[in-house]
Amino acid sequence: MELNEELASKIGKNRTVLRAVLGSIRLAYKVFTLPGIRDIHPWTSPKENQGAILPINTELQQEELLLPMQVASEFIERSSHRMIMDVCGCRQAYDCKHHSPEIGCLFLGESVLDIADGLGRMVSKKEAHEHLQKAVDQGLVPATSKVRVDNFMFNIPDRGKLLTLCFCCHCCCMSSFYKDLPAEYLDQVTRPIRGLTIEVGDACTGCGTCLEYCVFDAISIVQGKAVHDDTCRGCGRCATRCPENAVRISLDNPNVKDEIVNHISTYVDVT
């Protein structure tokens, strides 16, 4: 079904319609993440979904640039086409109280030309970089990925030419749809960053603030202290939100940017 610009714009901003669509997709993921289905369904198969969540913590600076800026900027520079969504459909649908819906996803690659007019705007590399900076400045965590459900939502074929830069908030993001996957399977679709370590120090009081901000429900309070399990993706929200500054996130991998970019590039071509 092709949408004219006016209709696409109305659908893309209508909170009721968006919530119904996302609710249906969330329920579908409950089924598709089950054993025996997750390996073959295109929304969960590792062959068709690959991504990395990029922590924004300032201690992860390398060469005066934050890790997510390095990775995302590389893809922006490589991209042949770029589209910024007019609104974040997730935050718009769920009336997000923490972040504005005006910072929508950034899509890169040739397939953005197939997305219906009215859902976003084509931008230059300079505008894409500015959008990325704005998102990070507001504390949003970028996730760079080839995610098959986007092709479904936009009704476009998967030609391996669409890369999503999603600026995730903890309360509304679709990344949480994957949290029912076991850690060993989750590693296949959203790989942990090699060399990234999260440590909880003695200053932790077990207040539970970090639990609220963990998209993957990867934190629990054990004997009065926060403990991360294997489903942690290293987004670093817990470190930025901890009232006691008890969480330390560190990175010991000088090749991390190239590793992430090269891995994602084997699944999607943005040039």
C-alpha cells in the first residue's frame, strides 16, 4: 500500500494509531522470541537483525569523541541518503514524559528513498550530524542496527540498504521488545561491545533507581546492591542515573569503533 504525503504524515503523528501499531508489534514479539520461532522469523533471526547499543557516558571518550559519535558519524559519512523521522513514533505513542518526541530516528542508505513521503525529511550529512549531537546532548542512547521490523512498518523490501540510528529512551524504545530473549541469543542480534565493563562499587545503596532505567530488565538488587546479569547491553544509563555515582563503565578496546562499524557493515550497506 502506498501512502500519499498527507496521509503518511497523519498516521506517523497520530498517538492512537501509533500506540495500536506498536502494541500489536510488542505482542507479536512475545511469540517470535519463543524457542523454535526466533531462529526463523525475520524479526528476530540473527541473519536479518544486527545492532549495537552505544553508551553515551563521558568516560568513554576516545580521541576527544564519544563512542556513539564515532560510530554513528562514520555511518553518516558513508551514507548515500539520509532521512530524519519527523517524530519518534515510540515516544509519540506513549506520550513520553522524559524526552521529546521531536528527536526521531535517523535512517541511512538507499532504501530511505522507499519510505513514504510525509513521515520524515531528507537531510544533508551536516544536518544528520547535528541531529545526532542533539540526541546525545539530551541523554538519549543511540542504537545502530539493521532491524527487520522497520521494513515491515514502512512496507518496503529488505535489500540490505537500510540502517537505523534509533535514539532510545528507557521508557518507550522498541529495544525492550527483545528483552524476552535469553542472553546467549540476544548476543547474536545485539552484540555486547567487546572490552566494555560495568562495575558497581561499594557506594551503591540498593535504592533501585537503576532498575527503572534498564531497558532489558538486566539489573536486580541482591543483598542490598545492584547486580547486572548477562542480558545487560552496556548502554550506561545506570551509570548516568545512579544518585550515588556508584556505577562505573569503562572501555578497554582501542579498535572498538572499527569493530562495530565493520560488523554492522557486513549486514547492511549504506553507501
